[in-house]
Amino acid sequence: MMKVTLDLTCSVCGHQQFHLPVNSQQGSNVRCANCSAFKCKILDLEKALSAVNRLSARGQPAAA
Ligand SMILES: [Zn+2]
């Protein structure tokens, strides 16, 4: 899992840092880094992944 700050807010505690799965073996759930609540999936995950792609866009092509 990788910890990132997103433009999302945990619905439980309001935290904005989340753990993202970095491969399919880790599933597709985004978890709050603070309270470990599962954020909902697809829509938020798309935002999350686009944020990750922005972070990783330097020097390497985004593997979208
Ligand atoms: Zn939380």
C-alpha cells in the first residue's frame, strides 16, 4: 500500500491521507490512513489513481 494525500475526505474522520493498493493483489479498496476505514471504491479510486499518476508522471509514462 502507498500512503498519499488526496482531494478526498474520509467520511468517518475527515482525514485526507489514504492508503492505496499498488497492485491488484492488494485489491481495489482505498483505506483511510488515519482510521483505516474503507473508502468507497470505484469513483474515489479513479480520483485516487489519477492523483497517483500525477505523482508518478515525472520521468516515466503513466501506466494508465
Ligand atoms: Zn478516516
